[in-house]
Amino acid sequence: MNGSKVGQTIGKYKILELLGRGGMAEVYKGYQENLERFVAIKIMHSFLASEPDFLRRFEREARAMASLNHPNIVGVYDFDIIDDNYYIVMEYVSQGTLKEKLEAMANKGERLPLQAAIRYTLEIADALAYAHSRGMFHRDIKPANIIINERDAAILTDFGIAKMVSGPSHTATGSMIGTPAYMSPEQGLGKPGDLRSDIYALGVLFFQMATGRMPYDADTPLGIVMKHVNEPVPNPSDFNTVLPAGIREVIIKAMAKNPDDRYQTAHDMARDLRAAVRNSNAADLTGALPAALLQDRPTPPPARPDTTPLPVEATRLAGAAEATQVAGHQATQIAQPRLDRTQVVAAPER
């Protein structure tokens, strides 16, 4: 793992402080003097550079990330390679992640207000609909990859990162990159994910925000994955008795075990959620949400095929300590014959 870069200058950027560390990269706050702006700099861990074809994948995915232009997707300004530092420069958002927000509320015995859960879900669904229509799938939707900005809007980050690090050695060793708590059943069974896997993960996140708890829990990352595969979707109304029926049904459909039974697009999920809010007769919801947010969006063009799909065997379970809500777990490898002998690599996020 890279040593701290704080105090160094990489290219045009002065490294000021470490913001976070995960299994694939470290994120720093930086300063770009010539434009007088703060930036976020994601520096990939140096061991990734030894992966066959990593340079090509890094450049391809960084360019694809930079091509996305949506108010709820973090902007990518630059990328480069200097002295074996593979880095991506993004807009700096100072307010922190949704993960931090949810943890702070849980520590106080509270859950996110339902209107906030709906707003964040709609914003992320709109971002996914936009990205999916351009052939970009996220593959690791979770609270740590969602930034809350100064306007209390949800901003999705890390598009392309999972695919960037999915080299041949990951496929050969059967590693998985993703987070057990948000992993779709098809990914857990060793099948390639697609845009509907993103929709499943968003459904899990919406469940978490609306109820204050995860739909599945277990003692190990593998246990979490197998519950996603085998157990029925819990009724979110069992944990939030005031949840309107229409909103409950959106969550349940987004989390359908069979991808064909799920929403087929993020646009469809957002459309049904907007309708559920409008039809809920809950003044505290409709009155608290911006009218513009509840207006239906135009149907985006069909999703372009992703020409280099990421097989689940090439997916590492990043952030598994977070997903199982067990603090302090060290990286582990767990044999799992139910998953075609795939290894689950659980790495703490920070």
C-alpha cells in the first residue's frame, strides 16, 4: 500500500490531507495553484500497476469517467501517471459521504428522514439513468461512494474504478470487487453483472436509508452474499411502519432476486418512486421535496452495451468490514464452494 503523500506535489497538485483509504486507492484533498481551487485526488495503490494491461484500462476508464456530465455525478478534471502514481483528479466536495452521515445518525439512535432518503434515491437513480444510457455501469453503489454536498444533494463518485482494476489476475484467482451488503444475487452466484445490478444495489441502499438497517446481516462477508442469493427480500414496512405502500413496493421490486423481475432501467425506478410519492397523500413528503425533483424525466436513450463486461470473478469485495458492520476486520480470504470456488477478499475501507 502507498505511503502517505501528504506534503508532496504530484504534477500540478499539492497534496494537503488524506481524506480516505480503500482497497484500491487513497483519496487526498489537494490544491491546484494555477486555477486556485481545491480538488480531490484519487491515487491508485501502486500494486495495481503490475497488473497486465492496467495502463490501458486506467486511461480508458479515466477518459470515460471524465466524459460524464451530470449534476449528481462527481466531475473528473484530469488524470495522469507520474513516478508510478496513477491518479485521477476530481471536484472537491467538502461535506462528507453518505456513509458518514448514516453512521452519525445511527450513533444517535436515529435514521434518515424519509424525505431525505427519497431525495437521495431519486438523485442517484437519475445519475445512473444518465450514465447507463452512455454505457457506463457503476458496479459498487454504496454510501461510501456517495458524497453529500453543501446543498444536501447526493453526488455519485467512483464510476469506472471497479472496472479499472479488474485485470486478468483477478479473474484467474477468483477475486471479487464490490461490497457484500449491496451485491446483487447474480453477482453472488458468479454471473456477470449489468445495469440491473446497479439497480439492485440502489434498492438495498434505499432500504437502508428508509428503515435505518440493512436488509441482511451475517457474521461473515460470505454469509451476507449468500443471504442476498437465497433469502426473500425483507418487508421494509416491518422496520418503518409509516412507510407508504407505494414506496415499499419500489424498494421490493428494485431488490427482486431475478434481474428480469427488477426495474430494467434506473429511469423506470425513478419514475415509479416519483409516482409513489405523488400518490402517497403524505403532505410531509410532497411538501418537503422540491417540486422539480418530483417531475418525471424524459426517457433516456437505450443503454449502450458495455463492450468489456466485468465478470464477478474479477470483483473484489471492497469495504466488507463496513458491509458486515463488524469493526476492525482484517483482510481475509474465505473458501466458498457455492460460488464456483471464488475467493471473497474482504478489505476494510479505511
